[in-house]
Amino acid sequence: MQKISPGSNPNTELVVSSEGGVNRQLFKSAVNIRTQHFGNEVYPRGVVEISNYCNLNCLYCGMRKDNLTINRYRLGHNEIVQIALSMEQHGIKSIMLQSGDDYTYPIASLVKTVHAIRKETDLRVILCLGERKRADLEAMLKAGANMYVLKLETPNPILFQKLRPSTTFERRLNQLKFMKKIGYQISSGFIVGLPEQTHHEIFEGLMLLKDLRVDAASVSPFIPNEGSPLKNEPFGSLELSLYFLAQMRIHLQGVYIPAVSAFSLLHKDGQALAMNAGANVITINFTPKTNAKQYLMYSEKRNPVSLERARELILSLGMTSSILQIN
Ligand code: 5AD
């Protein structure tokens, strides 16, 4: 077992057992902090992936514009509102509307949908729709949106631009700052294990999230996606991702941290390990099954979390949640 320190050589192969002494202590501290802020509750968030169109060509993503092998879809207003109603019946507290950077999804329709969900349900609305014009962000906030998720993905601006051609780190950071200023809660985070990424910069990234006063944050292990140029790169490390998740909890204290489903692609109990490293949110997938197959965020085998699996996970951890109180 080797201790990781935030400055360690990025090329060192890290062997850190999650059973090992260093991480066991770290995870315990992280869970203690989570308990101080959230008690024993897991916060259930529902996601509906409203469009898999994307204008961008990120090197790690299978939904990139140049991937011509997937069927593209968009869900419409009525369908999304129906899904929101069903989420609420199942005890879900927030709906996340997620898509690629689909700039042709009509903004008027998004505004109408956000407004209808806020009016017809008690759900909070979280948006994860990529980089957007300021006027559009303002319009969706005015319609009732509560939070916007915009991951920084990797905190090194040079690597960022290599992996996300035609976008810049600075522009993304500015969008986050703008959203916080106008009244959104903001969420961001990093992929751990991207080629050329260093441990030091991920740690610096966590500090940046702290400075931004994010309300939620995530760490996701890198999953080589078959539909992307990085398909032959190695998977991100489970141990390292858990390590940074725990550090995130310790440094960012009471933020909402999801145990993202990418963890379950590295280990069958990956999401339980993420909860035991300090996560407190589970995202349950409500995208219609045929569409979900075409939403190639992590991989074709991406293993979306069902209500049933979320319930089993929460019960196995001895935790509680509003989705356990309803059938
Ligand atoms: N591996 C891990 N996470 C990924 N994401 C996208 N592609 C990958 C990948 N190959 C994450 C990004 C994105 C979120 C929706 O999914 O953080 O913002």
C-alpha cells in the first residue's frame, strides 16, 4: 500500500487498498463529516436524459458529434412532465434534466418544461445541459430551476482544451461563476484518471470548487468509451477516485456528493464504496429504456441505476431515504 499525497508523481502507479489503513481512516473521517451534515439520509435525485444530441467533440465522450453510430433522440415537454410526476410519486426530491450540448433543443420548450415541473410537483429542478447562453440560463432560472451542474472535468486548462476542442476552461469557469451570481445553486466536479492528468491538479481542482462555493460536487472515475477516441485508454482507478471523493467531502464539508454510476462499472459494489467514502446522493435513472441505451455517457454498458437498485443499496448501507418510505 502506498500513501497518496497531493503532489505525488502522476506517473506513479498507486496501489491503495480501500481496505488499507490510510484510506480506512480517511473514509471514516469523510463519513463522520457527512453524518454531521446529513444524518443517515441518502438524498434521491431522479435523472431524465432529455436529448443525446451534442454539438461538441469531447475526446472522452461517446455522445460526441462525430459519433455517427448512435441514434439521436429528443424527449418532448409532455413526456418529461409525465416522468417528473412519476418521480415524485416514488419519493424522489429532485429532477435532473440532462442532455448533451444540444443547442438546437428549443429554449422556449426547456423554459416551459421547467416551469410546468415546478408548478405541478414539489420537485427541485436541476439542469445539466452543458454550456449555455447567459440569456437562456437566466430564462430557465426565472422559470424555477434551482441548480445547474457543469463539470469542470479536469482542472488543467491545457489538458481541458485538448480533451474538449473548441471549448475553454475559462469559459466554463465563468459560466459557473455567472450562475452562482444570478442565484443558481451550482454543482461541478472532475473525471479522475483522464490521460495525462496529475494527482496534484485534481487536488487543486477540489480547492477551486471550494473557492467557487459549489453546492454539490462529484468525482467520477474515467471510463474509456467505445464511441470515443480515448476508447483504448485504461480505466480510471477506483481507489484514487474514492480517495478524491473522500478528500472532497473533508474539504467541502456539507456539499451534496453523488455516488455516480460510473463507480459501478469498476466494481460491483462501487457505489456502496463511494457512499462509504462520503457520498450522500444517489441518482436514479428515469429515462425511457430505449432512449437510455442511446445515451452513451460512460459506455454502452453504463448500468443506469433503477429505483429497485437504489433501494437495495440504501438498505445494504443501513441508511434511510424518502424512496424507502413509498412503494
Ligand atoms: N468517463 C467518466 N465520466 C465521463 N463523463 C462523460 N464521459 C465520461 C467518461 N468517459 C462524465 C462527465 C460529464 C458527465 C455527464 O459524465 O463528467 O460531465
